[in-house]
Amino acid sequence: MVSGKYSALSGAITREQAIANITNNLANVSTSGYKKSNVSFESVLKGETQAKQAKGINYNRINQNFTDFSPGAIRQTEDPLDITIHGEGFLKVQGPEGPLYTKRGDLAVNGEGLLTTSNGLPVLDDTGGEIIIPDTDSTQIAFSDSGAIYTLGEEGAKTEVGQLGIFQISDPAKLKRESDTTFSLADGATELPDDNSRILQGSLELSNVNMAAEMAKMIDSYRTFETYHKVLKSYSTIGEQQEELGTLS
């Protein structure tokens, strides 16, 4: 009976973790460039693996937490500092502890002319350096589809002032999720120059979270969690009754 109780407990814990993951996805449904997080489950058989004969109690646990990098919808904003990376490339930015990668494209220019993300991380160029925009009206900034940055002068004259660093990742599954839509490289992953992705100015890639699908998963996970909770309560009741019988004998 004790083993069955631990099996139900492991199931309740994994569902609680799944609910937390779904809650985080729903909280970022309106975050530009957010990529939804998924979890997968596995069974652990006492003394055996799933491929062999099942003996003993079957326990649940989270097998892995992985990111869905499928593209989100594109929203037109007409803001010249909003960009969408159309393709598999990532924007490279400077994090507190090293380079990070993001699909979020709502950019800004700070008081020193530094091109940054909306939360202040410096955007890096194709050589890993910071990008300085000359003192100019942000409405006079243009991005080419290859990521070149221009300032616009009189009569449409263009002056190139930088180049966005757009990179593909050798194995996106090895990207480690960091804060605010950013990712870092885990062991075994490398960045590769991206010549295939294209920059769309005046638009943003939205979150790829499907609210209806996430709500359905939330309801299912919560119901399953409640079932495990009821099983645990039943085991507790049975245990109390066994103790009473033992006292009477």
C-alpha cells in the first residue's frame, strides 16, 4: 500500500509541475517573441525499464522541459524600431554574464545612442560588438532585409551605421531558457552565421502560445492532479482504519 501511495504522490507532483509550466506560458501569451515551454513525462519502473517486463510500482516524473521554437504570428506596428526575424535566426544580445539569443524584436535607442532590446540589453552586431546609432530621429532609421542598419538623410540618402548579428544555433534543443525571452548556449551548441533569415521592419513576432490549447491542457492537468489528490486521501483513510483495527486486536 505504501508503494501505491508514493506512486500517486509522484503523479501529483509531476502534474503540479506541468500546471506551473502552463501558467508561465499563459502569463507570456502577449509577450513578443516568447517561445512556449513544454514538458514531457516518463514512467520509472521499480527495478526495470519501460522496455522490459514491468515489475513493481510505476512512478511518474518530468522527463524533460523543452522549448517549441515554431514561429508566432506577425503583427504590423509601423514602428521603425520594431523588427521581426523571418526564419530560424536569433538576434544576438549582450546579457549580464555573456551573449544571449532572442526572437524578441522591439528595440530601442538609449541616451548614448546604443541600440538595445526593450529591457536594456545591448544588441550585438555580426562581429559581437555593440551598435551605436548616430544622434538622429528614430523615425529616420531603416533596416534592410539582411539586417543592415541605415540612417536616412535628405532626399532618401542612406548611410549604413551597423549590421545586426543574426545567428542560427547548431542545435536549438540545447538552448537554455533565460529571463525575458532570451536563451543562452548550453554545452555542445554553437552559433552559426545566418544568411537565410530576413528582417521585416515595422512588425513584431508575437508569442507562439495558443491560449485555447494551453487552457485545455490546464484543465486536463488540474483534473488529473485532483484525481491523484483523492487517491492520496483514500490511502490516508485506509491507513487510519488499519491502525484502528490493529489497536482492537
